[in-house]
Amino acid sequence: MGFSCYSSKVCKELLKIIDITGNRICIVDDLFTVSIERVKDIGRFIIDRGIEKEVSFYVNIRANTFNEEMCHLLKEMNVTKIFVGFESGSDRILTFYNKKQTVEDNQRVLDLCYTYDITVLGSFLLGAPMSRWEDLEETYNFIYKNAEKIGRFGCDFLNPEPGTEIWE
């Protein structure tokens, strides 16, 4: 079975990377899972060639597009770790960051990955200009409540770049 023109460049590049790097590949593209059809296409390519038996993958995902079908596909492809920018445990802060995701989306990612035995690595941003103590507390509680579901996480302070909306 061939692969579509939509993903052919990705698949050709994947074969080159496997030749060079061996058995672990990190796909650092938070848009990788935006299209379920694209992931199905790439997954078919990987499975048809038995690549998932030799190579494990680590991918970035967006919480607002992640669902059980996507999680199942990633598991079949031998994705063993995902990275997600949770950013906050507060919907108010997520709205400020314009993340287009909710705390419920973040929780769904953790619950699904825990069920499918995929390690979750995540990041949180602290220091939104309108942040209140309650927002920090919600983030702390989210992390604490999910301690066994989060493989590793990091917290960074917001560092807006000149010219960005947050900078202004």
C-alpha cells in the first residue's frame, strides 16, 4: 500500500531519519496531530513497513485536537511519549493565552494517555499579566491531582517577545 501525496514528503523524510538515527524519533511539530487523516496516512505507512516494531516515536500534540481515536493511532505507531503545552490549570489563563484549549482538554489528554500507557511530558507558563493567586492555585491543583499521569513537567515564566500581542 502506498502513501498519499499529502504525507509523501513526511514519509520519505522519515525513512531518511530512520537510516541516520536508528530506533527513536522525535517529531517536534505541535500541528502533527491536527489532521486525523494525515496521522492515519503516516500511521499506515509506518505499520505497513513494520517500522513501529523497530522505532519508537515521541510527538508533540495539541490538547484541543486530541481524542481517543488519535491516541489509539499513536499507540499503534509505537508513540511512547507525547509533549503538550498545558500552559495552565486555569481556563481564564488559557483564554488569555488564546490557546483554544481548556482545562478539560488537558485532562482528556492525560486520561487517554494514561489509559493507553503513553508517557505525557508537559509544560506550564507562569506569570500572565492578569494572573491571580487563584489561577496559580488551579494550576498547582491540576498538576497535583494528575501527578501519577504526568511523566515529567516543567514550569517556565512567561517571557513575551517584542511585537507579540502579549508584549503589547
